[in-house]
Amino acid sequence: MNVWQLILITLVKIIIIITILLLSVSYLVLFERKISAWAQNRYGPNRVGYWGLLQPFADVFKLLLKEDIVPEAANKFIHSLAPFIALFIAFSTYAVIPFGPQVKIFGEPIKLVVADVNIGVLYVLALTSLGVYGITLAGWSSGSKYSLLGGVRSSAQMISYEVSMGFSIAGVLLTAHSLRPIAIVNAQYGWMWNAILQPIGFITFTVAAFAETNRMPFDLPEAEPELVGGYHTEYSSMKFAGFFLAEYANMIIASAMIVTLYLGGWQIPYIDKLGLSMGLTTILQILAFVVKVGIMLFIFIWVRWTVPRFRYDQLMNLGWKVMFPLSLLNLIWAALLVMIFNL
Amino acid sequence: MSLYDVIFYLFALVTLVSAFMVVTTKNIVHAAFYLLFTFFGVAGIYALLGADFIAVVQLMVYVGGILVLILFGVMLTNKITNVQIRSGSTNLVAAAVVIGIFAGALLTMMLNTRWLVNPGKTLITTIPQIGSLLVKQYVLIFELLGILLLIALVGAASIARKEEREK
Amino acid sequence: MIHVSLTHYLVVSAFLFSFGLYGVVTRKNAVMVLMGIELILNSANINFVAFSKFGNYGLNGQIMALFVIILAAAEAAIALAIVLNIYKTFAHVDVDKINNLKE
């Protein structure tokens, strides 16, 4: 396999991933609206297409046709750049998340991940820390109080929760002996999912993931009652859609990360005992990954429509005084596991 | 010209052009923004040098930490709703001349010295080696840095809050 | 066309250092001076990593670069705390005008 072949295969993978991600993001919006309707005992979108299935396209057309308003006081350049930063970061994170085992297509072994890098987990952490920029710059460049407060809040929140997120991941890395996402999934063979081995880490990581994606109950940056719309108050049309898409793409990535790190990735326990053929096993495993991500997404949305928003000091207290010590505890627990059982 | 060379020139160009913009642009937030690209370029250069861990740490600490701090510094030390934050400059000509001479001297030295070039084998990943170096050979410095970071954390918090306590 | 070698990296780092120094010398705003310092630290780091690779010193150079990054984080935090304090006292952060010890 020469360099050009490798580049071609990677390009094909990127195109497939981006298409799937864009489609699933738009349908995730519909999914969320349907679940919120279910939670509030109403129908939700059901006019465009059967069961509202064409609603996402209608939404996109609506946003495309809206006027793009840039406030007078805004810093034009950064104001229009910020949504693209948010989108770019959201989509490029997906490069290292594996969604299936190695497969053979036309006799070539192909890994079902865009980039199998040996520092994959660090790459995700680095990109997550970049996520602050889109929001902070958007808030600042709009030239509006509400946007600015939303931006500042969001950066403080994301930096705080990054700490417990990093320490939770460290526990996973200890048991997997690797920073490579595929190796982490392979280490969770059988029933040894990290969610079972390190329940505290699973909880702290999930909470941190909620905070990093600015979802309820941590959506302080865009709290409607106090900040109008937060950092995207002054955005309209496709730029607003950029932030909107980035939020949902981040949700998918957070779910995929939780599944990869804690819920065994594409693994189905003891599937090799069933004696299925290779092809069927692979398809089942990819399906398992999709189903697990779907369940996590459902939990994300479910929590949003059930749990009320935290106050800002409660959020910071939870982050620093509860989640951070818990993630440290988990690290010690993981170290003990490795020391005693030689995992 | 191999692919490696092309990528190197690309990263070098990004780094140097954005670094130049950092020190010449008038708007402070634009400068912080260009600094982002400089850090990215430097991270790329580290990756080209086979230092994958350093490259990611560069992104995490510089871009994810230090630059956010700097942005906060910019926002909190100016009238924040004013988006046209400007910074004055002094002694432009004198500085340009002196630093031009200095850079010339530095470049002459770097181009004319016959460096002992003895490239070792490039490791696929540097993380296990860096990890064991940190907890074996450099363990004392590593621990001291931990203490230093703690002191810096406490110090920064206490310096920034002093005024409020006196009131 | 010559291949990229140690000298290429050193030249990049020399330019980066000069830009950083220029920023430190000419800027009035304290935050901008800080940005210049970050450029200088980055240029030194490129040298460390480059020599670490081309000089066959193992990973010692990379460890040094790592320590520099850690110190830079501590330095940035302290420096910005000081800058905030200066802003509270003088209502500006112009380093040329901050020359009295009494308020």
C-alpha cells in the first residue's frame, strides 16, 4: 500500500464520516424535538413528511433564507469566524474515534477509524480545550453584554470541568496501557467495560462531558432567562446554524467518547462464542456501536428535558468540590486495580 | 522536494507570518488570534520533529490554557464591550534596527556553525520513554514543578483577589 | 533543492525569537509584552526539540521543552494576575507609564 493509496482511503473515510455525521446531526435535532414533545406530552414536528421526517431539511432551508445580521458594534472578522471555529473543532474531533474493528475490503485490511494515531485520546482532549475559543470569541466579538457574559461563563465552566475530565480519562489510560482509542476498546474485552471497572470515573466523565457540551443542566452560557441567548444572542441565519450544528455534533462526539472509553466501544460481550461469520460479526459490532451512541444521546436529551439548570456557583462548587475529588479517587482506584489484578 | 519538506515549509510559513502579525497588528484581540496560529504552527513543527507528545501538550497547554488566560487578560483590562482594543507601540524604528542586527547575527551564527548532526532513529511514539524519564531520571524536577505549579496557582489567586479583601 | 535539516529549524526559531523580542521591546500594553515572551519561549522550545532529534540526545531535549511549557503556564498565570492588579490600581496596563511605587 503506497502513500497515495493511503491518502485515497483516508479521504474516502473522511467523506463517509462527514456525511454520516451531518445527517445524524440534523436528525438528532428532530430526535430531540420528538423526545421533548414526548416529555411534555405533545406531538412535536409532524407536518413535514411522515412523522416529521423531512423537518431537518425544512429547518436548514429556513435558516439559509434568513437574513444574516451583523451587529453594528461587532468585530466583523471574528464575529463571522467564530461559528466556523466551533464547527471545525466539532467535526475534526471525530477523526480518532473508532466505530468498528479492522475489516477486510477487497483484500486490504482497513481500520474503521479515520486516523489511528497513538495519541488519540490526547488529541481529543486538546481539541476539547480548543472548543472554548469558538464560544469565547463569539461572545466577545458580538459587542453585547449578554453575549460577553455567556462567553466568559462558558470558558470558566469548560476549563473547570476539563480538569475532572482529564483525570477521569487518566484512569482509563492506566487500565488500557495505551493512548490509542482502538487499544482502549480492545482492552475492554468481554465484560471488562471501564464503566463496570471504574464506575466513579464513568460518572465524573459523563458529568464533565455534559458540562463540556454546554448541555442542560450545565447550559449556563446560554441560559435564556438571564442571558437572552448567551453567546449566540447576536447571531442569525447560517452563522447561528453553525453554533447549533456544532452543539449537536459535540453531543455525538461526547457520546461516542463515552462509549469508546467506558462502554466497550464496538465490543459485544462474548460474541465470538456464538460462532458467527466474520462479516456478520463486524456488522453486528458496528451496529452495537451505533446503538450504544444512540442510547447515550437519548440520555443527553432526556436529562435536558428533565433536570433544571444549576445556578452558577452551584456549577462551580460541583465541578471543583465534588467532581474533581471524585475523579482523583477514581484514579487511585484504577491504580489499585492495575497494581492488584495486573490488568 | 519531498512531502516532508513541503509540510515543513507550510508550518514554518504559518508560524512566522502569524508571529510577525502578532507583534505588528494594532488590535490586541487580533494579536491573540494570530498567536493561536503561531502555536498551531509550532505544534506542527514539533510533530515533524517526531515529538508527538510535546506537540499535543503544546496544543493543550498553550492553546487551551495560556492563550485563554491571555484572552481573559485582554478582556478584563480593557473596556470589554469596546471591540476596538488598540495597543500603542514605541521606538519602532530603533527597535527594528537593533533587532534586525541581532537577528542577522543570530542567523549568521546558526548558518555558519558546523553542528554535530547525528540523527538517531525516530521513535514511533515517544510517550512511554517520556513517561519513564519523568518518573526516573527527572523525578526530582518533576515533583518540584508540581509544587511550583501549586505555588503559582495559590499565588495567582491571592494576587488577583487582594483588592477585594481590603475593601 | 536541499532537504530540511537542523539548520532550517534553527532559522525558524531565530526568526521567531527576533519577532518575540521585537514585540517585547516595542509594545506598550502589558498583555502584548506577555505575548512576545510566549513567542520567545516557543522559539527556545523549537531549538530544544530540534537538537533532541538531530543531535541524538535521546528524549532529554523534549523533556526540557515539556518543562518549559509547564513553566510558561505558571508564568502566564502569575503575570496575568499581576496585570489585573495593575489595571485595578492604574486603570490602564501601559508598561511605559507604570513608574511610580506609590499609588
